[in-house]
Amino acid sequence: MATLGIPAIGYGIRYDYGIFYQSIENGFQVEKPDLWLRYGNPWDIVRPKIQYNVPFYGHSDVYHDESGKVRFKWKDTHDVRAVAYDTPIPGYKNDVVNHLRLWRATSASSIDLKSFNQGQYIDAVRDTQLNENISRVLYPNDKIFVGQELRLKQEYFLVASSLQDILSRFIKGNSDWRKLPEKVAIQCNDTHPNLAIPELMRFLVDEQGLEWDTAWDITVKTLAYTNHTILPEALEKWPVSLLRNLLPRHLQIIYEINRRFLQSASAKIGDDKGKISRISIVGEGENPVVHMAHLGIVGTHKINGVAALHSDLIKKTLFKDFYDLYPERFTNKTNGVTPRRWLRQCNRQLADLYTEKIGEDWITNLSDLKKIEKFIDDKSFMKEFVRIKLENKKKLAEYIKAHNDVDVDPESMFDIQIKRIHEYKRQFMLTLYAITQYNKLKKNPDLDVAPRTIILGGKAAPGYTMAKLFIKLMNDVGEKINNDPDVNTKLKFLFLENYSVTLAEKMIPAADLSEQISTAGFEASGTGNMKFALNGALTIGTLDGANVEIQEEVGEENIFIFGNTVEDVELLRHEGYNPWEFYSNDSELKKALDQIRDGYFNDDSSLYTPIIDSILNRGDYFLVLADFGAYVKEQAKVDELFKNKDEWFRKALLNSVRVGKFSSDRTIADYAEEIWGVDVKQD
Ligand SMILES: *Cc1c(COP(=O)(O)O)cnc(C)c1O
């Protein structure tokens, strides 16, 4: 947004502890606290005068104002103070600087004076500590909802402080709240900030005395919501009991929003009880919950998915009933990545090679890279392109030697899968492939395969047992393969500790092959896929998320697409998928699974029972076995192509220069024009 010259603020929480540091001990993930502020942070600009109160608990009182109107007031709250810390976000060489504003939690008064006067000094100071816990630590979960009160406090803390900041800025230059949607756009990143809907209503109705309908019109027009997943276990559903205690007035407002919504919906869809209950914001039953995605659709003017396939899917499945009611609210904004970090900074030699040929406009207009295509038959240019990739691979090889003490051949194919560890992302499928290749090479060490270095990395959510077991398995498989002289000139298998942006910047420029192998329908977009292609890796992937659009851009002859499509997956499930059939009919696959089960990779043969069990006895929900055959066949094509280096690098170049669409500049310009009503001049 800074680079496009859009005045904007990014709001978040200034956690003491961000995402944990992942260390690998005896092959297992061990989470370590990462105290990133230990030595201070030179970019921090503390704004001690920018502070807001954030109320919690208390109760909602009803009263009559002077005109006799029924009004509500949230009273007897326990207040926490939010203090602003800014980080400047400069645009690229355009003299624009936006800010990231992060809130730190502290006590409203440094000690609770009442308790202090009673001599309860320790109690008073302990309470200030409790308040500060709100910004203590980031919940490390990925695509899983954990309904803890502290997390709900964090979400309201973010929303309440950010909205006060936005609204106080607006009212300095304006007098009519009805102008708010013309001056302000608020984009909610997932449902986590969706309490902004009842909070803005509470502010306008309770504090500013606006009529409900006027306030509602302002709220809906100001806010928009981006959906990031359709995984049911990831969708936020807050227990009504938690909300009633922590945010009693917001719960009332949510009930009123829902009452009016269901009333207007039944006017359109009639008395269909099943449908009405499906779309309700508040779930029924013994332990009712507030469905934050439903709130996000009802309370905002635009809802978007993050790739074309995903945006289409939410209209047809997850939010179909809502799409029928509000078709004009649903839109797509395909994700993008910034060319400054993901090419110019992380791969400076390639960036400079491109600039030397076409000038530097591509840095802010990534589609310009297509002008590079005409150099594809220029031998000295291609030689340089190949040399840069090799040099990036040598640097990564040095890193691997230093950190994993394994020698890898920079001339081998660097086959990389880096992303959070999740069953739907199917790191297990790549692991199975490596095992079958290992077995083949073990049987026939002279097998004519392109030497491959398979490299994985990624953090598992601390409570996700299966994902953590995958990490142990990957480390055990690597141990076996890398120490076997029969195969280890042709195959290596590595798991790199503590995958992070810093590590991604080293790995992605060194990749030949990008693994994007999620079960079709489960990866909303992916952005790793874009970073790899931009740096000249070929993709092996399913027709999922943004892979679909990457194929459209690079051409189907320049990408390795395999496996069941979204439609196939639906059909397969409908007809009754049986993983045992695939197990029995593929002897190489069977052998690999048997080896994992029987202790070939670990003396404790029961260690991997949960993995085998989920695949064979619990229905293999993510269809690893159903896609495995197609995956191995596609990998054989990859192997063949890599033996022909000229052909490989032609395709690698075409990937790099044809993915201009996936610039975050294009993404942000689309949000600006189609959701925020902001004009962007694009060249
Ligand atoms: C880009 C990126 C991701 C997202 O990767 P996907 O493959 O799209 O899941 C995750 N973590 C880091 C550190 C990244 O840089």
C-alpha cells in the first residue's frame, strides 16, 4: 500500500513472544520462546501519548435518555490500556511512508489504587501483570480454532484500540458519522478482527446516539472481510457463555444483528427452518456459539476469497446460502507476493540480471518481466541465468552443511517443500515418494535417475500431534537415506530447522522444483507457490488454490500438474474412497507404508502407528494414497526433464518471467479499486 501511495495503517498486537523458535532434538520439534525484543528493536517508535482504554467484563445497563429513548451502557468494566508502537513502512523509492501500528497491553493505571490503599501492594502489582498478559504471546496455531478466553481478549483488544484510533482520526476532520464509509475502509484479515462489527455498532449507537439502521448502514459500508480457509476446524465459533462474561454488550448487539438478519432473510427465503438455522450467526443448542464468519458476511459489504478457485468454492459450498442472499458481496482477490522482498532482496543477482536487460520498472510493475522472454534464445543470457541458480544452490548447500552436517551436491535437483506442517499440505506424500525412490535405488544403485536433494521445512502447531509426528518421520527418513552409501549420491532428504521468512529467503532462490501438493480444495491460495515460480523453480502441484492461476499464466507445458481435481475429490468421496485398494494395488507404495509401520525408520515400531492408522484405518481423509500414483508418474516426468538441462532452464525462465500477475501490487490495487473505493494510478 505504501508503494502504491495508498495512505493506510496496518494494525496488530505487539507480542512479547512471536511465533516460537523451532529446534529439532532427536528428530522431534521442540518449541523455544523467541524473545525478539531482548536487544531492543531499532524500528520501534513508541507513541506514549497514543493510548486507549479497552474495557472488559462488567454488564450492560439499560436506561432512558432525556427524550425517553431506550439506551444501553456498558458499565463496571475492567479496563486495560493499549499503547501504540509504530513501525515505519516505506514505499519503494516514492517518498511515501505508512505505519504498522502495534498495540502493547498495560494497566489502565500503573497500580490499582484501591487495593494499594488497603495495603494490598502485591495484589495490585500482580493485576498489572495480568493485564499485560494480553500482548504476551502469539497463539501459534495454524488453521485450527482454539476457543480460549485469552485469545478472545486479544481479538477484542486489537479491535477496540484500532477502532478508537481510526474513529478519533476521522472525527478530527469530520462531523457526520454517515461520511465514515467515504473516508475510511477497514479490511478484516480473516474473522479474527470481526468483533469490529458489533464494536462499531456499539460505538455509533450507544456512545454517539445514532439510530440502529443508520449505524448499521455505516458499519456494513465501512467493513470488508477476507476469508482464508474452508477447513471447518479452523472457523471461529465463540461460545456465547464466554462472550456474555467478557463482552456482555457485544453479545446483546450480536443477538440484535442476528434477529434482524434472520427476519430479513426469511422474507426472502420463506420459512425454511433448516436453512434459517444454517445461516444463523448464533448457533442453537445446549452450548450456543457465535459463528464469526457468518457475522463477517452479514456485517460487511464485501467478502473475498484469496484465489479464483477458493472464491468460487466458498460461493458454491461453505457460504452458498449467504451467496444466494447477497451475491453482490462475494468477490475474489487473488493473493500476491512483494517483488521487493521475493525477488530483488532475496535473489539480487537474478534481479540485477533482469534490470540489466529491461530496466528497473519490473520492481513496481512485475508484469514487465515478460519482456525478458525474448532473451530465451540468447545463449550468454541463459548461461548467466543458470549460473545464478547454481550459485544460490551452492550457498544453500553451505548452509545445510553448517546446520545439518550433510553434504549435498549443488548440481542435483533441489526439490523443496516449505510451509506449515499440515495433513492437507501432504508433506507425508513427498516423504512416501522419497521412500519409494530410496527402495528403488537400493535395489538398483545404477538406476538412471536425476540426482535429487529433497528439502523440507516447516513448523507444526504445538498441539497438532500428527504434524509433529510427520516432522519426526521426516528426520528419521533423512537419517536413513543420507547415511546409506548405496543411494546417497543420487538421493538426499533433509529437514531444515526453524522455517521462517529468513530461511525462506535463502531456500527459495535455490529451488529447482517447488512442491505444491495439497489435496484439491484445501489450499485457499498459497503464496509460497508464487515466490518459487518468480525465482525460477518449476512447480509440481495439484489443481488447488493459486496453482490453477499459475498454470494459466506460465502455460500447461511449463508446470507439472497431477492428481484429483476438486470435482474428482467430491466424486471419489461420494462413491466411497477405500485407501486399502490403493495400498494393495501398488507394491511400492505398500512396501513404503509397511516399512514405516514395521520400524524400518525407527526402532520403536509403534511410534508411527497414528500415521498408518489415519491413512489405512481412518479413511485417509486427505487422499494421499488416491493421488500417490499420479504423483509418482508426474515426478518421473520431472526427472526426465531435469536430465535435459537446456529444456529445464527454458521452462524455469518462463516461470520466472510469466508470474507478474502474482505481485502484491496487483492484489492491493484490486482491493483498492473494487473494495475500498480508492483510486490507484497504475502504470
Ligand atoms: C510464504 C510463506 C508461507 C506461506 O507458504 P505456503 O506454501 O503458501 O503455505 C509460510 N511461511 C513463510 C515463512 C513464508 O515465507
